[in-house]
Amino acid sequence: MTELCTLWPEDPIPEHLKNCSECGLEKHGTRMIWGEGNPQAPIYILLDNPGAREDRENKPFLCGTRQTLQKAANEVGLTADDLYVTFVLKRRPKKAYDKEETRKICINHFLEQIQLNKPKFIFCLGNVSVQSFFQNTELDVKSLREEWHDMLGYQNTVAYHPLAVRRRPNLWPLFLDDWMFVAKRLDEFK
Ligand code: SF4
């Protein structure tokens, strides 16, 4: 079992997508992150895009998003083996770009990932993730959390983005409730 609160193994980029340039983000110069954790996990977490992975000296470090995410997982008893984390955009944008169009293009890679691995649940963190997965820019976390939704044949629920939780500590109890909601559902399946 992989330890929590540590760097999880990166899922390699599929060979045919290593040089993907479908959305133009390759021009931003950030490396592509396909996902991390266990690709066979029952819970797929969808975030907006990868955060910083390496510091200025190119040493890997755990960004705030991953620290908060792992802390919540830990508190509700989920292990790293239960989780796979991936992104709407597989590269971190560094300058202005057409957000809506870029998300529309890259979310197709996520749809391929879930078609291939068939997770039991999809857990969207943050409004960008929610709106991209549901393909509806009117939706938000606040109105969808604490419920299960059926989307594209997958059971889905949502929570705030870990960075929002770091910035607004009053969201932490809600965040934890949402993680508990997912952990309980997984228990029912075991
Ligand atoms: S962000 Fe997605 S669509 Fe854009 S280059 Fe990377 S993999 Fe391709």
C-alpha cells in the first residue's frame, strides 16, 4: 500500500499522447501530468489542472492542493490505493488562454481514462472540474455537493477545491463531510 501524505506515483502518459498539442497548452512549457495514484482505484478524483510539481531546484514537492487532499483522505480512512487523481487539463497553464475551449478539448482525455479503467465513483473537486465534467458552466460545487449524481453512467459527487479550503478554513468541515460521504459509499461497495 502506498503511504498517504507523500508523493504518489505518476501514471505514465499514453505513448500516443506524449506529444499532444490538441489544445495549444504545450506552448506554455509545463510538463504534462496524466494522473497520479492508482489507475485501477475505485475513486477517480478530478481537479482542474496540475499544480507545481517541482521547486526551483527541480526537486519534487507536495503542493498545497495535494497536501490538503491527502489530509482529508487520511482522516476519512481512504488509502492511496483507493484513489487516482487526474485533471481536466493535463498541463498547468502559465499564461492567458481560451479556458472554455481548452477545457472542452482536454476533458475528452479524462473521458477516455474513465472508459478504459471504469472507476466506481468520480469525485470532482472545484467548480472548474464540476463544470467541465458536467459540461455546464452554470453549475457549481455548492449546489451539487452532498448528493450522488449519475453522469455518463458514472456515480459522481463533488466537493470544494483543496486550495479554496486552504484559503478559507471554514470550508474544511464541509470538505471533510464530502470526503466522508465518498468513503461511506465505498464501504457499501466493499
Ligand atoms: S492539456 Fe490536454 S489537450 Fe492540451 S496538450 Fe495537454 S493533453 Fe493535450
